[in-house]
Amino acid sequence: MAAMFTCCLGCCGDGGSGHIPLKEMPTVQLDTHHMGVWGVGVATQKVNLNQVPMGRDTNSLVLRHDGSIYHNNEEKNRLPANSIPQEGDIVGITYDHVELNLYLNGKNMHCPASGIRGTVYPVVYVDDSAILDCQFNDFYHTPPQGFEKILFEQQIF
């Protein structure tokens, strides 16, 4: 079964970012509270977490606050002009180890993006006073079929 994640943390924007390991196929849902500079997507361990906006190199594939999806400093896709996330919107993200797909308030935006390779982690960044609430489970909208919350890898000694 594929995994999904929503990120249950409040990020307040002064250039912060973070990541946790993924297993299976995840989904993330973000509740946008205060619009500023933000991004969400997937990244490898080699990503520079201090470089905002992400998506400038081969180590990250992210949806940016302006609705563009970037990887390797190239726009891979873009949300429709009338679907740019606004304050209070819920942004959902799924990743199946090939494609990143986006959902706005539970609706599939049909703008997939791909290109990142290797083991990836969910990544969220905020700047310019942006505030995002992330859910890794207990989602606002039902995940697409085949996706569930993130399952964390565990080592058993």
C-alpha cells in the first residue's frame, strides 16, 4: 500500500526548512495561514536547506508560493492561474517515487512534475513571514486512492 503524509507543524517564516525520511508513496496537506514566500515538495539528503527558494538544483522538486513547480532551476509545471494557493487554502501533495502531484482544497490540479532521482524526503520551507500548518496524518481531505500517511523507516537491532 502506498503511504501519504501531511505535515503537522506550524512553520513561521524566517528562512526555516526541514525534512524527515519518506517510505512508500506520500501525500502532504498544507493549510496556508499567512502568505509569504514558501515551498513544499521532496528533496534528497544533499539538498541545501539554507537556500530559499528550493528547486534550484537536482536535489529538490518543489511547489513554490507562486504556483510554479521547480526542479534543477527549471519550471517543470505550474498550477492554473486561477488556482494559486491563497490564505486558508489546503494544498495536498502526493509523490509516487516518479511524479509529484498537487491538489488544491481536495481537487486534483492535473499538473504533475518529475525529474528528481534517488531517496527523497518531504521538505517544507518558509520565508517572508509565511505561516504553514502541515499534516502528515489526519488529513483535511481524503487522500487519493493508493495513498496513506507516511510510514517512517525504523531500524531494529
